[in-house]
Amino acid sequence: MSGKLTLVIGGAASGKSAFAESLVIAQDKPRFYIATSRVLDDEMERKVARHVEMRGEGWTTLDAPLAPQIALEPRGPTDVVLLDCATMWLMNHLMDDTDLIAATSALLQGLTDCKADCVVVTNELGLGIVPADPLSRRFRQAQGELNQALAAHADTVFNVIAGLPQLLKGAA
């Protein structure tokens, strides 16, 4: 039997990660943080350090920029997982020019098969203007499609705006 999947979606700096962390902490189980970002510059290094400090102690961090499903596999029903975030995961795949359909399928299957409860954080990008360059348009389109797939698989979906979570699907 697989665990419950919760999707937390919102814009940049909307408070979605803090809200997702609160959902994980509330379960009072061993906590696993699956980090998808790649630290390629000083700004990202500072952002990651800030997130680690905000989370506090009690988390086991697993770096999985391309294949979080591998980190999900050994997690059991006594664990809870926060995957932060699907947007960085997608960006990694687009920058590496991987087979996005296969990667998305593997991610969704990993989330479906995971026996632990999982909370996935992702960004909503579809509320802005149409980007000027082809890569940005491809990214925005792929993010929207990924978010739809994640929401379809999720038991519960929250949208976070200005730090305020709104329940879109399921029960809190």
C-alpha cells in the first residue's frame, strides 16, 4: 500500500516550502528531505543554506536532482518525505536535455509506489506573461503539464498565495 501524496503549489516566495514543511513536521515521523536543486552559484548556495536553517534539525537530506524516485524507493510507512521541488527537478532535466516524458513517468511511478507519505512542492508559472524565448516557453509549458500530472496523482492539493494555503483537492 502506498502512502498519501500531497502537492503544494504556489508562486515564487509564496510560502509554499514553509507550509509543506509544516505538513511534514505535523506527522511526527522520521523526516526525509529530497533536494532537487543543483548548487551552481553563490546565490543558490545562500538560498539552500537559508532553507536548511529554516527547516531546523530532524531532517535527513537526500540530494536527487534528476531521479528522486530512487530516494523514494526505500522509504516506508513510518517515514514522511518532502520533495522540494518539482520545478528545480524539471529545470535540471530541461538543461540536461533528457527524455522528459520518460523522466516524468519515472517520477510519477516513484511517487505512486512510495510507501511513505509524500509532500511535493512545485511552482505555478502559468499566471504570468508568455516568455519571449523558446526555452522559457518550453519550460513554462512543461511545468504546467507536470503540475497537472502531479495534481491528478495527488490525494491532496494546496495552493499557497502570500503564505496562505488554499485547499484545492482532498481533505486537510
